Amino acid sequence: MLVHQILKGKPDDGVVTISPSMKVQEAAELLSSRKIGAVIVSEDGKMALGILSERDIVRELGRRGTACLRDEVSDMMTTELVFCARDDTADAVMSKMTEGRFRHMPVQEAGLMIGLISIGDVVKARLSELSMEKDALQGMIMGH
């Protein structure tokens, strides 16, 4: 399965982005209210400057306590992003995520962000693909 097929299966809410000057507290509230694990940091909603995940926030909370919630997102975001493309395979994306130990990956085309996929999206797509393969093999064995 390809990334563009995974994107088609997602609700069309677009990519949730926040400003680098937003306070971490506000970003945490957004993550909570939207029930999402990460947001893309962008000035224009098209070019990703970084990503802020719930894991980033928890890590800082553990180190510094609640004072970190007053910081700007730009102080805490991950800036070394790993992108994927529409035509990348689910297996390649899953491999990159596993090796890099991250759970969200922006999808980019011509330097612009066109989506965001999570490890959950990739696993769901892969399970669907395996189910279809199983059904096809059962049909061949049963002579259907």
C-alpha cells in the first residue's frame, strides 16, 4: 500500500499546524482537545518548520516540571524532520518510523506538506492489506 492510499482513508481535516510562537501549554491543550499525538509547526500551514508531539512535552515536563509549559513551541519542537512522499510504501514508512523511534511523519510533495500520517495509520493500512491477501489466498485454495 502507498502513502497516498493511506491519506485517502483519513478524515479530511487537513494537517493540524501551530505557530512556532504558540505557548507549549496551548499546544498541549490543542493535542488534548483534538485527541491527536502531534502537531506540525508552521508559519504558513504549508511548509513544516518542526513537529511537536505529546512525547516531547512529557519529556520536558519530566526534566523541568510545569515551567516548560510557558515556553514557546519553537523552544521544544523537533526540527530535524523525516518526510515521506505520496508514492512511498507503507513498509518503507513503517521502517523509517521504527528506526527513528517516532510515530508521526509529514507527507511532502514539491517541498510542501500535503498530509501527516501516524504509525497507527500505517499499521491499520498494513493490516487491511494483509486481510485482503489472506482472503485472496483462501479463495484460491477453496477454488473460488
